[in-house]
Amino acid sequence: MKAIKVMAIINEQGQITLDRPLMTEKNSRVELIVLIPEAGEINEDDKTKEEIIADFRQAWHEAMTGQTIPVAQLWEGLEDV
């Protein structure tokens, strides 16, 4: 058996909607294990899809407008850590 991890939402009817389609054999039967986090386990630091897209757009804009740092400069000083 092969495992694929994907996030999903359970709607008000109790149906599961995956965040992205599964790229696997279609019309096949699957076994599903649903892991629901307890209230204390929810990480408030997790970014929403919208926040991730906004971060990507900002990074893309910076890259396209030359607002970048050479990779060699990123490593400077890490030897001392």
C-alpha cells in the first residue's frame, strides 16, 4: 500500500474536500485515515493559502525587479553559528 499525505477540509455536510487533486490511478478504491487535530494541537503560526500566495507574489516581484541577495552572501557568518 502507498501513502499520500494531503490536507483537506471537512464541510458542514461531513464531506471531505482535498486541497489539491491526487495524482494517482483514477477510479480506484482507497483506505482513508482522517487525523483531526485537538484544539491545543492547532498551530496558529500555520499560514493560510492566501498568505502563502501573497508571500510568493512578493518574492517573485523582488526577484523580477532585482531585489535579490547573492547566494554566497547568504552563507556569510554561518560558520560561526
